Amino acid sequence: MNKLEIKNPATNKVIEKLNFTEENDINSKIDNAYKTFLSWRETDAHTRASILKEWSYLINEHREELAKIITLEGGKPLKESRGEIDYARSYIDWYAEEAKRLYGRTIPSNTENKRIITQKSPVGVVGAITPWNFPAAMITRKIAPALAAGCTIICKPAVATPLTTIKLIELAHKAGVPQNAVDYIIASGKDAGRIFTEHRKIAKLTFTGSTPIGKKLIKQSADTVKNITMELGGLAPVIVHKDADIDFAVEQTIAAKFRNAGQTCVCANRIYVHKEIEELFIEKLIAKVNKLNVGNGENSDVDIGPLIDQEGVNKVIDQIKDAQNHGGILSSDLNSLQYLGGNFLKPVVISNVNNDMKVMNEETFGPIAPVMSYTKLDDVIKLANDTEFGLAAYYFTNNYQTGLYLYENLDYGVIGWNDGLPSGAHVPFGGLKESGYGREGGKEGIEPYLETKYLSVGI
């Protein structure tokens, strides 16, 4: 049987080999998850909450080990990996509490001889497919609400970064989560998607990944009418208005753009700056970007690690060359951007940008910061909204009227006003348009794992 080789993107060396899970074994895991669901759903909410809290405690105990795993298999700088572990835990802590708040209600009857009540019930067995860029946080924000709701869950981590998921699930079992209440499989996305969407005992599919794959899974789920949550691609705009605090806007744009080497679905992809401040903004942005240290994420002084693989590097280089061909001006020449070789790429600011460039129309997943100027607010709103994506958007202004106008007119599910890092376990995360549907995080994040049942009692 072929083995999956897990490579460190900083060195391209194989760090682990894993067996792929055979289809018969995947089906057995789903059957076992369903059997366990029948008892796990009866476990009282306070017990489920206590087990989740113990899981969070164990993750904190193994924080450094988990952070090193993330860095080894994903390339992320260690300081970011540690931050991701804390972020992952925050979802577990949040849903440990939400488990105890799954309230039903009493509805006034339309007749004297009836009483009507509702309750929230878990949907059943969940199939989860997660991406490589946040191997801890993307899995806990699916596992935690599923278990809190009383569901059981089978996880399919990205083949590039499965080791984090394996360790997290090992700790979940140690914390007291039943063995078959949470499990994982090692499989391609294509195989897992087919099996999850076809299997009658999978009641829900939750997916984080690209829009094209999400569309395929939606179609495949139709035959069995799955409950589905889709967190798909993004093309996040950043709008820096003329009254913004430029230094703060630069700092927050860098935070939104270059986290995980620009490999996040909410990364700043298109930067629009008012013509009056464009020159100063670009000057300050380049000065800050040039100070970012690129290298192996295991080194403590590194700000930006490698891209996940050579395919990712090639895509970014293609966008850079296309921008040059359309008149874009690079803050560094292409040779200096690739000076470390391998999967490394230095961050670059591109000025003199226009809307014909690929980088303004395609999700980048790399350390490119293209800056385009505007003069009228309504024009830049139109540009920002002129995409099939609607996941995240950012803007900077110190005028409350401008800020509220932007909020009300930007067609995005997650918006940061003077905030480049708006995500959190306590808030609903998700997109509009082709960026998906359903929400993860906040009280909204547990709802997709629940069904509402109502009872009408004649008296």
C-alpha cells in the first residue's frame, strides 16, 4: 500500500510516513461513530462540557509540542504556531460553555387544550474536511461544537498537515472523549468527499477549503440531502481612506496580509488606498515589509516561513510576473524575492496596480501586497464588491460616518474596521456569496450541528 509522505516545507525533507485509510476502514469508522452517537447524544451537557475543558487543559500542557508539529509540517513560524494553539483552544473553551446553553422554548398555543415545546437535538455523525493552513484551529472549531452539541465526528485533515490533527485527537481521547466519538482518516480530499457525501450515516458535512471543491461537495451532498457548512475562498479587500491613521493602517495591513506567509482565506488580497495618501502609505508599507525576516519557522527570529509547496510558490510568481507585465512596480526584483530558494519567497509590495492584474482577481495565498489608488468612496466600494467572493474585508478610517457607510455597503461576512485581525472563537465567522454559508464561532457556530424538534401536546 502506498504511504503518505509528510514533508517539512522549509527543507522538503520527509518527517513522517502514514498509511492511507482504506475505504472499508473509513466505512467502519463511520459505522462506529454512529453507534457511539446513540450514547454520546444522551450524555448530559455538563459532562460533555467537562470533557471538553479537560481536552483544552491537555492541549495547553502540550502547547509547545503541538506548536512544533505545526511548524514542522506546515512551515509556520513558531510564534504563529503557538498563537494558533491558543486560538484552537479558545474554540474548545467557548463550546464547552455553549454545550450548557442549548435551550429549547415553550411556544404559546393557538388553542386551550395544547402545549407546545421545542428542543435542540444533535444532527448525528459529522464528516469534517479541513485545510492545511490552520491544522489546529480549523479542526477544533469543528470538533468542539460538534461534540458540545452531542454529535460524533470523523475528521479528514489535509494530507500536507495531518500530524497536528492526529495529536489533537489523541489528546481528546485522553481527556475522556469516547474513542469513536471523534476519529480521523488519512485520505485524499476527493476520496473523503465522495465517501462522506454518499454515506447515509453521515448526517452533516463541514468543509473549509477552496470554492471550486466546495461547489463539488455541495452537488455531491444533494443526493442524500446533507446538512452542510461551507467556509470557502476569499479575495479580501483593504480600504485605507484619506482620514485613516496611516501608521496604524500599515501595521494592521501587514498583520492581515503576511500572517502564515499570506496563506490564509482572510488575507488582505487587494489593497485600495486613497490617492491623497497613496505615496506615503506605500513608502511606510515597504519600509515595514522589508524588515520582515524570512526563514525556517523553527528559528525564533523568523516572521515569515516557507510557502506550503512549490506549486504554491509557482502560483505566486505567476501573479508577480503578470503584475509586472501590466505595469506593476515591485518593491524588490524577482531574483531577490527567491534568494533562499526552495519554497521560500520574500514578501513584496506591488505599486502602480490596476484591475487587469491576476493578483486583483485571484486569491493569492502568498506574500504579495498589491496597492491600487482610488479617489471616490463609492467607486472603491464597487471595486471591492466586484467579485464572487464575500468572506472578509478590512477598512481604515477615523470618521464614524464613513466607517458605518462602508460597513453597510461592503458585501462581506467578516469585516474589520481599524482591525486587521477580527476573528475569534466568540464571533460568527463565515462568508457571503461564493465564500460559503453557515457560520463557525460564536453562538451561531453550534447551530449547524443541531436540529430543532417540536412537540405539540394535547391536554
